[in-house]
Amino acid sequence: MKIIRFILLLLSVSLLSCESEPDIMNDDAPPALFVWGYVDMQSGHHKVRIRRAIQEEGNMYELAQDPKLLLPADPIRVNLIIYSLEDDKNPTIIEMHPVVYPKEEGNFSSEQNIIHEVEYPIPEFSSCQVQIHNLASGEITSSGKVSAWAPGFLYPRKYGWYEPTFYFNNLEEPFHVHFKVYHDLVQKLVTEIKYVDVLENGDTICQKQIFEGQAIFGAGAFEDYIRAFPIEYIFNILNRVIPEDPQVKFRWFYRFNFKALAADHGLRTYIQLAERHSDNRKLYFSNIIGGYGLFYACNFSETGDIEPTWSFADTLWESPATENLKFSKYMYQGTYIDPDTANMQVLFKTFHHE
């Protein structure tokens, strides 16, 4: 029996990423392309990775020695097709260009780590499709149309339309976020923690850690979810995401940011299969026509940086639950450079499933 081995290597993205190495047994499947990609309807940054679905009998060693065998054999052109809600008969066609990224870890790493991508704003309520044209044979591999609405996302503004400052220590009415889950989406609530490390040698480093909630699946139209953040829950998050570091003399807390992330029904189905079954059943799911893989849409809403009251810093400094984290009793008031914009490595594994 021949094995079609699909090699999915890591896509590092600002919102959603997945990684796996599935084996699908199929005697009769012809050689084809494997497609893994997404359209980010919020940021306008879209990526697609394309590899050959290799038919092989015991030649995995050869593939490991020459990862270029995983690249498409013929030249290809990759287009992003955008269909507007008003006129889906005349779509906008945008060519995606190959970008070479640094070498990745693993047996099938390659210096030619090529991902096709493009920066292009997607109009609200539009749908998208990816098409891969084989320039030698004329064959086309494509996805279905995908789309994802921005999550309905609310949070309390204690001071009207001014920049919010929230009192996380309020046990009677703790800070909370309120969002809606649409029936065909999967969503996650993500908490970003921003702070500054002051090292023993006097250096300061801006840090950001991320805590991800469980995936939430919409079962009906517009389901409401409210997630409260009492001080004990905040302590748990801080202890889970902030590493102990003997080189850190003390830390200044800076800001919170909460994000509601959403992805379409394609990724929703993929994740549900992964959570319901311990085998590789999820890997049989594909929305690629003329090939294999998954192309999905994602979107998000966020609060933006939230500054807690000064009493929050006092609580971090005084509480036994956070004393090992070495927080100062004062909030950070200097210039904060987001580690993402400084090109520092930040682990963001939203919707990640082994």
C-alpha cells in the first residue's frame, strides 16, 4: 500500500497557526498538491503554503535528505480571489508572491521554506478563495469560498469614551468581556500580558506573554458568552505565562489586552474532529478541490491596551500568590516597545492542535 504523506510545517502568524504530520492511506490517489493557508480578514495579511502530496513506498529517508522533493514539481501561480457581497460575479484577483523564510527545525526542514503571501485589505462581509495554477499543465487546484465575521465583542468602559482604566480588584463586579459566537465559527478568548523586566545588570526588556482560552464552538445563531476576570483568575494567568528568571531583579506591570479570535466553519470542523477523536480522523477533512489540505478565514476583535488602577500593582506586590514573580508596587510609566514590533520571538499557538 502506498502512503500519501502530507507534511505540514509551522506557519507563524499573528493570529492562527497549526502544525501536524498526517499519514493518509490511499492506494489510488494521484499525485496532487497539499495546501495549507488562511486569509486574515482583520489585518489583511494572507499566507498559503503549498507542498507536493508525495506518493511513496519507503522513501522517507530520501525525502529527509532532499526536502526540495516536497516542493511542487512544476512552476505555479497562486491567486487570492475576493468576492464582494454586492457583486460576486466580478471578483478581485490578487497574485500572491513567494517569500523565503528562515530554515525551520525538523527532518523535512529546507532552506527553501517558501510561503506565498500578500498584503491586501479584505472588504467587510467578503468571501475569499485561493487558486493554484500549474503553469506547465494548466491544471487548477483551489479552495472553496471562505469568510469569517469579526466577533461581536464588548467590555465595560467605566469612564465613558475615554481610555478605560479598570479595577480588577473589585470582587463584587470584576472586569469582564462579553462576546457573541456565531453558529458557523470557532472562537477563542486570548489574554495578553505586557510588562517590563529589570535585570540584575540594570538592563530593561519589554515582555509580552499570551494565555489562550479553550476553543468555543457556536451551536446556534449568536450565542452570548461572558468571561469574568476576578483577581484570583488574573493571578492564575500570570503564574502560568510568566517564567521565573533568576536574572530578573524586579518587574513592572504595564497593560492587559484581550482578544476574541474567530475562524470559519472549515477550521471549526477540523478542530472538532481533533477534540472528539484520538485518531487521525481530523486529517481526512479537506476543503481543497483538486488537492488536499485546508484554507480558512480568520478575524478578531480586541480591547486594546487596558491600564489597571495603581492598586492592582500594589496587589501584585503584596499578594503571596504572585510574590515569586517579583512585581514592583508601581506601574510602568516609560516607553513600551511591543516585542512583536521589535521582531522578538513570541509564541502564539492559537487553534494549535498536535
